[in-house]
Amino acid sequence: YNIWVFGDVASDDATKGGIPGDQSEISFIENFETTADNGYVEAIWVHYYDGISRCNEAISKIPEIEMDEEIKNTYVSEVKFLRAYYYFQLVNIFGEIPLKTEPIRTSEDLHVAVSSVELIYEQIETDLVSAINHLPVEISPANLGRVSKGAAFGLLAKAYLFTKNYSATIAIVDSLESLNMYQLLDVYKHNFMLEYENNRESVFEIQHLTGQSPNQGNSMNQWFAPQKENGYFFNVPLQNFVDEFEITSTEVVDPRLDYTVGRTGQVWINGEAFDPAWSPTGYIQKKHLQPLSEINRGLKGNGDLNYTYIRYSEILLIKAEALNELGRPSEALMALNEVRKRARESYLFDEDLPDFGTIPQGLLPAVEETSKDVLQEAIMHERRVELGFEFHRYFDLMRYGKAIAEKALIGKSFDYETDRYSPIPQSELDINQKIN
């Protein structure tokens, strides 16, 4: 999950946190001083290309196995989804990268020139379109974590959005919604709680189990937790992120803020008062943390809370953005306001909220603006607060373009042309003779 370094810390939502000097290579990424020998750049490159290598082997060899054809096609489709997922992460971190779709058989196979961003996205599309036909609509309880048809639709919709193919985006979202599998949960915070894993809002969720050998636990539970809980308190929210949340005239804040962030005056996940001294910014994010009643201090780095990469709320925001770009603002507003409605109606379903049962006056009113530019800003705002600390923000800023990205990252001396992508790691440059 080094993806949080690139998705959160490099953005305007978070800073490294932790003890000063600890994991200092994260600071270079945060401040856009990244070099090819940065350990985090190396680790994420190796992680995803290892996955791609295994996918290529599987796609090559599974068809040769004598087995039920339907099962065989499903396995190949699952692997193609994974390869598309790995390439989607890589292309958004590094830009132009080697496109490897065949197993490595000789030393010459190690030398592959970089392909354009456009070609990488074409491969992502090819894999996902192929995969969709043979993936199941519903995953049985015994197979949770396997790839569904909806997951492939969701990732493909995201890829089309990132490449500004808005008509294709809407067509794929329509296909996902026609499955009748996904709905928003009544209470936003339930998406990040153990007892609600693999729920109806989850489109693609990565599974974790604690106490396994080899380790299958979620280490973010330790990386992001306060030191008092045997945590390292990395990836801490900035004031800029906290200030993004709307507040009423009577100072009632969007409930998603306190579902996402621990802050002064609020109760922490274990039931005690939050102490701002736990973090260098005074805030700690909550979405990937479990209370000590679920995972004690001794097992802190071996949590069993899943990570949901795509939620249905993001699908609705993808839909809203694409419709707005296509000049269909009334339809875009319907999707956007569905997300806002769920957030404000948490007061009708979450008994832990003050004055439970009544929606505070003026809280998260429906957006009515149909001007394309104003509505675009409203959708960007909603993505930031709805998906905060789910590792999407930096990549959103980059796809929004130079003006928006440089304005958001102005304090980091960020230059869009030179800093948008991380450098290819030195280890690849040393091995791969076709990269200049």
C-alpha cells in the first residue's frame, strides 16, 4: 500500500507525518524532489511489475490446462483485470512505461522500451473489455475478493474518465448500474468498518485477514495509527483538507469530516477523547484504522480491515463528471446530489451523531447550479471530501490539468510539466537497455 505515499502525501490533503527523519524518502516525494533511487519509487514499481509478470505467465499458460472452459475463461479474465489494475496505477504514477504483455523467456525480453500513456490505456481498455464477458455478476461468500463484472466495469469507467472519453464513461457506468448490484450504504462510516466489509457499496475491495502465515493482514492499521497505539502516525491530514468540508451557519459540519479525521473535541475510535498532540498537524485519518478492541497493540500491523479501491459513490461521481462534460447538467446533478443526500442523511441512521433523527438545517443542501464550470468545481469538491484518504486525490489533481494542479500544490513549488510523474527507478534503468 505504498500507493498512499503517491495518492495522499503528494497531494494537498496530507503530509508525511511520523517522527521527523523517519522514512525520509517520503518527504522527497511529498516535496517533488524525487530521484530515480528513491526507495518508495523502487518498491511500488517492483510491486506492480511483479504482479504484471505473474499475470503474463497466467494468461500464457492457463489456456493450455485441461479443465472446464467456463472456469478457465473466468480465471483468465480475473488475471486480465489485475493486469489492468496494475497498469492503471503505474501509468498514473510514472507516465510513459514499458508495456509488457508476454512472459519473460530470455534475457532479451527484459529490454522493453517505454510506451506512450495512450498505449498503456489502450492495453488497460483491451484487458478490461475482454475480461467483462467472463466475469460473474455476483461473488459468492466463499469467493469474496475475486473479481466481479461490476469491478471490471468500475475500473473501465475510471480509465475512460481519466482519458476524457466521456461518452464511453457513461456507457460503462450504465452497464454497471444495470447489474442492480450496488447502492450507497445508509451511513458513510460503515464503508470503513470491519462488520460491514464487502457491502453493497463496494465495487472492488481488497481482502485482509489477520493472524495468517504468510501475513495477509493490513499494515496500514499500524502505519497511520497514533504512537500511543503502537502506530507510526504517517499520512496525516492537513488543515487544507479539513477546511474543505462544508459547515452550516450554526457550525454543524459535514459528518464525513469526523468519519474521516480524528480532531480536537471529538471522540477517537477507541472511545477516548482525541488528543491533537498525537499528530504533527493535530489530525489523524481514521478510514484504515481499527479500534484496539478488534486489533490489539501487539497485532497492530496485522489488521483485518479490507481496503476498498472503488466504491459506488465514486461511480456516481464519475457519472456526474462525465455527464457535466457532455453538457447534460440536469442528469449530472442527480448523481452528485445522491452522494450528498447520503452524507446529510447519516443523521437519520447513525445513532452516534448528536441530535440523531433530525437533519440539521442547511446541512449539505442539494446543488442546483447548472453552469458547466461551477458544477465542475462542485463535483471536484465532492470527490475530495467523499473519497478523502482513499488514495485518489493526487491522481485527480493531475488529470484536472496544469492550472488546477499547480494552484492546489502551490506551497510545494510544483511544476506540472516536470513533476507530474515520478522518475522510472534506477534499477529498471540499469537493467533495461531500451530505456534512455
